[in-house]
Amino acid sequence: MTFRSFDPLPGALSGALLSALLLGLAPTAQAQDAGPVTPDAARANFARPIVLAADDVRSTPPPPRGFDEARPGVAPGRVETFSYESGVTGGRRQALVYLPAGYTRERRYPVLCLLHGIGGNQHEWTGYVRANAVLDNLIADGKAVPMIVVMPNGRALPDDSVPPPDRVFTEANAAGFAKFERDLLDFLIPAVEAAYPVRADARHRALAGLSMGGGQALNIGLGHPETFAWIGGFSSAPNTRATAELILDAGALRRDLALLYLSCGNRDGLISVSQRVHRDLLRQGVPHQWNVDASGHDRESWSDNLYQFSQRLFR
């Protein structure tokens, strides 16, 4: 599958992104003050005026040139297809698993789970964002802990293929992304832990995602700090829950989380979603890192923030 950058201009939205925005509006209409769910409403949501506060700035150094490209002399990790049985969909599902260079079953590894956007599937992180190249270079340079990375299909439906644009905004498709929480917690994680030599505790388990997957990561991760100690939301979409549902126990988050990382581009019309989460976390005294880069809703932002986030994991 070929992935392309999304044009942030509302008049040039792709069908997939437009459908993503439509789907994202439904669960959080109250939180985002969204009007009727229509294509025009989705365009308006994506094209909301970007208002930056004093702390909406970059908090990390920019990555070096070529950080997301295969580098001569760097041993690549292996990406393989992993199949597991899901009680949510009633059949077998597939994920991609990245095994770092030098992988051996004699060592136990921490696990990062990366969730894709609504227009993608389990191939988006490697095929579009180049996650394996980012991780290969960081691990080779000693800047990231060798880790296993699981990239599932976040659409927990019997038919989890990417639907055509005119079928993305449907009740059934929306339900698939909501059902993924149980698929992840009850089936995928246990299957990965049975198949690979992983360290099976919250301090060695991370969850992050981009766009729709960023909203999923925040929804699932903040709801289960006993399962994930490291959480990242990159350009999170409007499927991100309202504060009352997202931050159920601020004390538990302060106690249990090792890192909560939020990011978005300052040219991304969806930045208000991440800004809301950032401000709410500040009000409730939940420590987190807030990084605003100079990108739009695109792979440049997501590869950059994967580079930043993965260096901080499992330290």
C-alpha cells in the first residue's frame, strides 16, 4: 500500500483524510463543540484557526538530516508478519512486528505498540513513516533501547481492510476502532507475550499512535496506566475522549506513568485537540512532555516525534 502526505489546506483534503475527520468528530462532538457531522463540518474542523499559546513551542532539538533513512553500515532490524486469534473479530488478525538488529531469544525486550491513522493499516508506520529506519539508526547509535515494536491493524473488524472513502464514515467502521481496545488488551498483548521474549509489565510496555491512532493511544493508555507506563499521542485526532473520560484518575497517572508525550505540528488544523489535552493535564498536575513542531498533519511530524519519543522509552 502506498501512503502519501496529507495536504493541510482544507480545499485539498484527500478522501481518506476527510473521512478520518468525519469519523473523528462523532465520539467527541461535545468536547470539540462540533456541529452536524457533514463533509463541510469536517473541513471546518480541520481548518480551524490555529491559535498558539506561549508554551506551544518545540521542546526537543530537531532530528539530524537523514534520521529516517536507511544508513550505510547500520544493520537493519527485521519486520515480520505476526498472526493472532482475536475473540473480538472472531478470526485471525495480522500485525507487523519489528525485531531490532541482533535480536535473540536469549534476551527479554521491552515492547512499543504503534497505532496508525484511519486511512492506513498495519503497514503505515513502516511504509509511510519509515519507523524501522528511524529505530535502526537510533539503536545503532545507542540512543534508543533495543525494543520489539508491534504495529497492529487498529480497525478491529472481521474485514479490517481499508475501506473506500465513501465507506469510512459508517457506524460499523467507527465501531471497529472502538472495539480495538479489547482486541489489544485481551488478545494481541497476550499473543505477543506468548510468542516473543518480552518483559511483560507496564514499565516495559509503551503505546503511541498518529492521528486517529494518537487518539486511540491516549484513550487506551490513559485509561490503563497499570498496563502502559509510556504513552505518546502524535497529532491526535478528534476521536480523543473528552477530559472527564480521558483523565479518570490524575493521581494514578502521576504515580504510574513514566512518560506521557504529546505532539502536534503548528501548521496542523487539528492542533486544538492536543492543546486541549495538554491544558487539561496541566490543570490536573499530570506531568507530560508537550512538543510542537513546524509541520502539518504529515509524516514529517510523525517521524520526527517517533524519533523523539523512542529515545526516551524504557530508561
